[in-house]
Amino acid sequence: MQNRAGEAVLALVVGLLFGVVGTFGHRSVIGIGAANLPWGLVVAVLGAACFLLGIRLYTGSRLVTLVGAVGLLVPIFLFSLEGPGGSVVIAQDVPGRVWAYAPIVIALVAVASPLPGVRGRASRTE
């Protein structure tokens, strides 16, 4: 039980870090000609997916994955609220909405899917 609690705390802390870094990085673009490619959004969404699915595959625990998802989603929720001066970090435009909703869908898939854990697999001895 103590090992699972440690995994959950680590998942929460790393999820919080991913949420904060992804929130501030999702607006990054690179200009190629007249087009602006949203590389920050792509990296943030792929990072969130790798983080949550990696937790699920490594631990095999839905609870630890859920704690990591909460850690990821709390900063996204908080930074999408309007601040005291009327400013927001996550604007209500296409990149902001993709960053606000894609991690929710990824978290639902990671928690609800019947993915096997690496620890749960029996090693084959021949």
C-alpha cells in the first residue's frame, strides 16, 4: 500500500508540473511563410497523452492514473479562469479550447481503458 501511495503522490506532482508547463507552452507557434504552426499545442497534448498513458501502462492502476490526471487538469482549470485584473492564461480560442478539452478526453481514455500494466505481465520462461 505504501508503494501505491508513493506512486500516487509522484503522479500528482508530475501531473501538476505537466499542467503548468503545458498551459504556458501551448500558445507557442513557429512561423513558416504565412502560416503559424502551433508546435506548443502539439507538444503539450502529446506530452499529456504520453504522461497519462505511461502511468497507466507502468503502474496498471486506475487510481494512480486518476490522481495523475487530476494533477494535470487542476492547473488547466485554474488558469482558464479569469484573474482579478480580467486576464486569462488560456484564451477561449481554438488552441485554448483544444488544450482545455484534449487532456480531459485523454484522461478518460487512460483511466477507463483496459490497458495492461507492465508490472502485471508474467514473464515467459522457456
